[in-house]
Amino acid sequence: MTTVISIFVYLLCSVGGLTLVKVGQDHNQAALHSQYFQLSLSYVTLLGLVMYVFSFLMWIVIVQKYNLSYIQPITTGLSYIFIIAMSIFVLKETIIRTQWIGIVFILIGVLLMNIKPS
């Protein structure tokens, strides 16, 4: 159960952070002048960055506890699926047929990665 919770928190922070960075992009400004670099980030982008950094710290903990060959494919596949869901529902992006086929293959792969030999 701890595995599921830690993976869920990791995915929530990773996907949520990336989505917030994308949502906040319209309010960010960067300027490179001859004497200095100026960067102004929106609160939404900053929250997204904080969540993404926390997901990285969670990833370090997860990798220390579990086999990388087991946990990496599962978390990567699930993050792809959750990113696509956020793209559809939050960012209002359109997903084409080949992407849906890819999602099915990812789901099959995640299921196959969870089959443990007897």
C-alpha cells in the first residue's frame, strides 16, 4: 500500500507541476539585457515548479526503495496517461487517433509490467 501512495503522490506532483507550469506560461516574462537577465514568473508557474521539485524529491525516495527496472516503466507510463488526461480536461487540447492507440499500448505495457511471475 505504501508503494501505491508514494507513486500516487509522485505522479500528482509531477503531472500537476507540469500542468501548472503550462497554465502559467502566459504570465511569465524573460528578458536578456546586455548587463543582466530578468525573469518574472507567475504564481501559478512558481507553484508548478515547487510541485515538480517535490516530485523529483519523491522520485529519489521511490528509486531508493524499489527496483528501477520495475518502477520506472510503471511511473513513466502512468505519467503519460495522466498528462494526456490533464491536456484534455485542463488545457483543452485535442488528442488524435494515433495518440489514443498509443495510450492503449501504454496501458497494456503498465499492466504487463505489474505481472509478477509465480
